[in-house]
Amino acid sequence: MRLLPVCFLIASGVACAQAPVAPSPIAEPAMTTAAQLRDAAMKGSGAYALVESLTTEVGARMAGSEADARAVRWAEQKFKALGFDRVRLEPVRFPVWRRGHESAVVLSPAPQKLSILALGFSSGTPKGGVAAEVVRFPDLAALGAASEAQVRGKIVFVSQKMERRRDGGGYGPAVAVRGQSAEIAGRKGAAAVLIRSIGTDSDRFPHTGGALWLSQIALDPEIARRATKLGDGSLIATTLVPAAALSNPDADQLDRLIARGEPVRIQLELDVGLAGEYVSHNVIGELIGREKPDEFVLIGGHLDSWDPGTGAIDDAAGVGITMAAGALIAQLPQRPRRSIRVVAFANEEQGLYGGNAYAKMHADAAQTHVAIAESDFGADLIYRFDSNVAPESLPLADAIGSVLYPLGIERGGNVARVGSDIGPIAKLGVPAFSLGQDGNDYFDYHHTANDTLDKVDATRLDQNVAAYAAFAYLAAEAEAKITPPKM
Amino acid sequence: MRLLPVCFLIASGVACAQAPVAPSPIAEPAMTTAAQLRDAAMKGSGAYALVESLTTEVGARMAGSEADARAVRWAEQKFKALGFDRVRLEPVRFPVWRRGHESAVVLSPAPQKLSILALGFSSGTPKGGVAAEVVRFPDLAALGAASEAQVRGKIVFVSQKMERRRDGGGYGPAVAVRGQSAEIAGRKGAAAVLIRSIGTDSDRFPHTGGALWLSQIALDPEIARRATKLGDGSLIATTLVPAAALSNPDADQLDRLIARGEPVRIQLELDVGLAGEYVSHNVIGELIGREKPDEFVLIGGHLDSWDPGTGAIDDAAGVGITMAAGALIAQLPQRPRRSIRVVAFANEEQGLYGGNAYAKMHADAAQTHVAIAESDFGADLIYRFDSNVAPESLPLADAIGSVLYPLGIERGGNVARVGSDIGPIAKLGVPAFSLGQDGNDYFDYHHTANDTLDKVDATRLDQNVAAYAAFAYLAAEAEAKITPPKM
């Protein structure tokens, strides 16, 4: 029986002891180096400085905006400064959706302003807005069951509440409200749609976010019919009727007004819409593997953000964590066996264009990816490590997990939650991993003006970097190549 | 030795026991009735329903707005519905300050929007705004010490932080920044002023609030010189240069940008200014005393609010608490010895016009006020009871305090903090009291869009009502009239 260090995170750092373990599929020196990387990150990883830099010097960076280009330059320069061996830009083309201004006012019975944000790819209202009576539905199912007579000519309000869960599991059901309400209500003749924000806070911040998925355009002939063809032949559409999100306190207010029984009339004006095309870039920094330079461990986050905040937790954090993890590995005396690729993805927020472009460009080389993981769930601690690998690679995944354990990270199962940007390449049969962050507070700030640097804690970022650095290093250094699961 | 009930607030309600006390200056039946009022309030006072009604059916109610008139009608109708004997309106005339729109953008080195709100009685910028380099001062003292050469032509940024304290003691030093920066900077030739919000939160909400006090106009001949004379001969002015508040995260962001060392240029546009005069009303509900109808206990809060939120904690709470306390006393089999007057004051936020008008109108009858107290510090629990009475009335104040003690309210001293609306009448020699609320969270929401109903807890309001009802009843019912302190 061999002995391996088993470590625990304690108040003053990490305490380790020798414990008997099964033979590791990763050689001892690599395990020790990974533990050293981990412990070095915990002493200060530099991730916070990266997040501070991106959110301060670029600020909000909506895909296709002037700040998008600044963010790309920022990432390119940081990769170079951090000692990556190869830095390059890969073009990502997408349609631009423009947010001019938006307003909503209760006209009667109690005149007052409401706090709203138009949803991404919402269509605009006529100038001057639309004024109509509100019809409320407690959830998307109720809207689906409504008759045309209930909805026609009205402003539909869907008041479905999102559930707070550590794993973010409340997002799926709630986000369907954002993506489907305008289509369902529009087909029943609604004038416009207001939804309760997809968010768990009770602050007067509306949460924006996409209201139309590219997959919907592909799957739904009615949407495809009204879509516009872009230069590259792809399609884009705006929502069938204008759609905006109310802050949770405003949704509560509207609930109360409607509960009083008198008709509630609202005037809604959205000056938003499509505004041409744009070419941004996935920015890629690579450490070139010393033995197998053409095999890659891919980690990353997305460079763009929504516009109301400065995109600190979504997703400067992910960019900073994965860049800092790569930079830490770059400081080792020698490169790991395989290459490590850190990707700052373009335009995740408005259609996963960066992730899709990456998968398209690298489709033929999908099998060169030995492990992929994405950081796009905020800045809180990682608590769980899941893999998505063939059974024969499970011991290797477990060995990686054992190095993460002292960080308070439990080994999950072999069904990883695949991030949105690595989703397209993962579908081509690539071993995917998830380093699951505590998402209890994530949807308090997500897609709001309140997503700012003060919500990010440097020591928690360090824990994330510790995990990503150890994970990426071990996947790159292990003798055996990780095998993807059967598709 | 007599026995008096001594009660304690426990999880399931209030537990009482008999304990020996010194003879009370208030007769036993009154003390018992006060304790019953208190305990009844704790079982559900109705205050939350009032706060819900005002913030929902009227919403934001900025002095001089269309909603101001609706708020006055609301208060009048509520007083009548709650069983007050006499309800009347007393006119309050004031100048109107208009908020059109406001914007601030960093032009260089890192273009981005800033989240701001113009300060009350700010002057406007020219259309298109002013663009200038920013000069930062860590606090008001540093601005005061600055030379004209440092400030001339620049946008002055004062980044002074407010301290969080239970008693709100951080407000005084911080609010001086709001009230004096524009005048000090303007006299040194500044183009405009931005201040870090007077608030303790880290949410991306700027805090508005008045930037010019009437007392300043009265005391400062330079301000008086540029003031406008209103119909009643009073003076009003706007700030010497345009002035707005940045949210705390935006102030942090500006701190960071400036710390990088390159000049920071900002474009600031404030479409705000004076917009004529308005007559609103103090709305007064009275319970007429059975023996001394011309002696009054006065309690109240202010009916107006700032515009970004719905004025739930500032000050629908105070209006709801004091109305509900009066309504509870109205349900007793007989009226107390003296009258109880509940006042919903007009326009506190923009110059204490309601409180000043009240004192002016009732100056000759100041001595008919036997006790005054104001609720204008949010919706959290009362923790302290202070008096401001002549020494011979201290036993009476202590007796009142003994009934509040089971609510978790400690007896403070004989230096009450006098509220802003009752300040003017208090100055005429009236016994004032303070029922001090826990203000730890108050300045997280104060004067922001986030001051909405969800920040109000019904059971905490009940505790406030319990205290106000017991206090008002005892001051009205005591045989002896409370004597004011020597001025």
C-alpha cells in the first residue's frame, strides 16, 4: 500500500497527513506538483487582480459594443503578460442587438414608474410605446393554457418565481419563462410581455437575459419564417412581441395592484432591436505541452457581459480564474506533457456564438481535447467535482478529485454539468468536467446592474484557481489520455 | 411597596410577572390599559396594511408631484376609515424641484456608464452636459483645503464613506458632503460635483437627497444673493454647480480608475431644476381628549418620499406606525384625557416644509403640546426610549419607559434625538421624545430605488406600534401634564 498526502483546508491554510490509498493512475511527482500548485494558488492566485482589471478598465462589455473590442485587446495583452506561449484570436461573427432605452409606467389605477430591462433580442415597441391592460399569469404553464380571448391585445405578465438552489437548479424552469413567454403570448395576440425577473434577490434591479434561443429559430418554422438571414447564411430573429423583465419588487408591486381587482393599464416602450453584424474574437492563450503539444486541456470563461453591470461575477470571474490557473502552471519549471488552452469566449450572453464558433472551427480536432471545463457560475467557492468520462478513465478522474478534496470540494459523479460555451465541443465527444460553484447567491446579481466587483471575494477566487490549476495540470500531465464517454 | 406588571418579550408573545416598583406617577388603570394596547399591537397592529396600501396605491410620492395629491387624499381617507374623530388638511407651500433625467459617462480612459442620481435642488447642466477631468477628494475636509487651481474647470468627486451605526450616527458627518460639496467646489470654480452616495450598502443604487438646506440660504448671503423669491416671500436656490451622487460600487469604480494615474474625463448631464410652486398639505387625524381636548400628544411621520423607490421605509413606515397607534387607541372604550394628534407631514424630503409649516401655524399653541415624537427612521425594531423633559417630569417619562421595556426597549436618557418634522415645534419649548429604531440597515435603502415594501417586516412594525400606542396613550392619560425642559 502506498502513502499519499491527504490534506484538509483549515483556518490557517492546508494541513496534510500521509494516508494509505489505492495506487494512483497518475505518477507521484505529478500529484505532488498539483498539490503544490493548489497550495500556491491559495496563498494568492492573482485572479482578483485580473477581475479587477477587466471590470474596471473595460467595464460592461456587451457583445458587439465598442467595449467588446477593448475586452478582446485586454485578454490578448493579459495572456501575453502572463507568460502564455501562444496567444491568438479566432473570429466570431454574430448579429448585434441594440438596447436604446426602455420604460414602463402604470397608467391606472395608481400611476407609477416600473423598473424594467428589455430582454435580449426583444423586438421594439412603436415609438411612444404600447398601452394596454395587463393580464397576469402565475407561471408559464398558465400562460400556455390561456385562451386567445384572455390574451389578445393585452400586456401579458408572467409572475413565476425562481427557486434559490446551491446548484442553480432553479434557473432551468425559470429561464423557460424568459425564452418562451413572448412567443406563446405573441401567438395568442398579446401586445407585449413582462416577466418577473429570473433572479432570487429582492432588490429593485431587473435581470436582463436572452429571450430567444438560436435553437428555437432552428426548430420552430414560424420563428424561422420571420427571421433575417445574416451574411454567413445564419438566421436571427427578434421576439414576436416586445418583452421585458420587471425587478422582483416591481413584480410584487404589480401582483398587489392586480390583486386589488381593478384593471391595471401599463404603457411600455422599448427602443431596442437588431443593429447589423459584428465580428468579435475568442481569445486563446496556450501553454505548449512538452511531449504532446497537439493534445489539449481546455479551460475558460466568457469575455462578454450583459450591459447593466460590469460583468464581475458573469463572467470576469471565470476569465480571471482560468487565466490565473494557466498562468500559475506557466510558472512551473517545465510545461506539462500536454498543452493547456485557456479560452476567453466571445458572445456567450447573446446566443453562445463564441462556444459555437469554437466547436465549428475545431470540429475536426475535437479528439485532441483530453479534458474541458468552464467557469461561468460566479465567484463563490467550488464545492463539487464531476466528470463525464469513459469508465476506464474514472480512476484518473478520482485521482484529480483527491487533490481537490482538501479545498472543500467533494467528488461528485460521472455526469458533469457541461457549461454553455464548452457544450458544443463536448457534444463532439470530449471528456468534460465540472468544478461546481456554490450558486446560492449567484442569481441575486446575475444579469443586473448589481453585478459589480464588490460582489467578488479574492480568497474565494483563489480557491477556484487552486482547483482549476490542479485539475488542468493533472489532466495535461497524466500518462494516460482521458477517454471520452460513449456518446 | 406596590406591585406592577413587569413583562418580557418572549418567542411566543409577552410574559409578565408582578414585581415591586416605586410608586408610579401614572395611575394603575392607565398603566394597565397601556400594557393592553401594547400587547394588542403585538398581535397585529394593521401598520403593515397601511404601509402596503400607501406604497402600492400611491407609490413614489415626491413633493409637488401628481402623486403628492394622491398621497394627501390617501391619508385623509385612511384617518377617516380608522375612526379618528377629526381629520383636516393644513396647507404647506413650497417650491418644486423637477428631476428630468440624468446621466454620467466616463469618456476616457475606459468608456463606461456610471449610475447616478441628481441631488435635490441641484442646478442643471447645459443640454448635452459638461465634460471635464475629474479631481478626487477623499473627504469634504480635503475639498475644503483644496486650492482653486486644483479645482477650477474640473468635475469634483468627493469619495467620503459613510459609517454604519445602529443609531444612524454616521449620517451627520456624511450628509455634510451632500449639503456642502457643490457650494464649496463651485466657489473654487468647479464645473460640477459628484459625491459617493450617502449610504452604507454596496448595491449599484445611487442615493439621492437634498443638496441645499433652507438654513444655508438663510445663513449664507452668497446663496441668498442668487436665490429666487417665492410667492410667500420665502427664498429658494439651486446648487451653485450641478451635483449628483454615484452609487457606492460606481464610486469604488471611479476610485480605481483614478488610482491608475491617467486623467479621467467624465461627461455629466443633469436635466433638473426648479419648476414653480405647489401647495400640499399636512394631513392631521385627531382623537379628541375626554377631559382636556385642547392639550395634545403629537405623533407622526412624513407622507412624501423621494422618487426612485416607493418610500416604504422612508417614510410610509412612520406614517403607518403612528396612524395604526392612533387607530388602536381609538378602539378603547373611552378617549384618553387629552387629545392625540397624528400628523402625516408634507414635504419633509425637500426642505422640512411640512414641519416648518406646522410649527408656524401652531406657534401660539405650542404649549398645548404635552408630548411629541416622530417616526422617521425606517421599519426596524425600536430599541431605546429617550425623553427631553423637565426634571419634575422624569418619573412620568420613566413610567412610560417601564411599559415599553418588555418590547426590548431600554430607557435611554433625557436628551431625546428630535426628528426633523417635529424639530421646529420642539424648538418652541415642547416635551419631545424619541423612540429610537435600529438603524443598522436603514442607510442601505434610504433614498434609493430599493426602498420598497419588501424591506418592511410586519412584526417589526407591530413592535413600533406597540411602543407608540403605549407612549401616546400614557402621555395623554397621565394626570400630570408633562413639563418641557428649560430652553
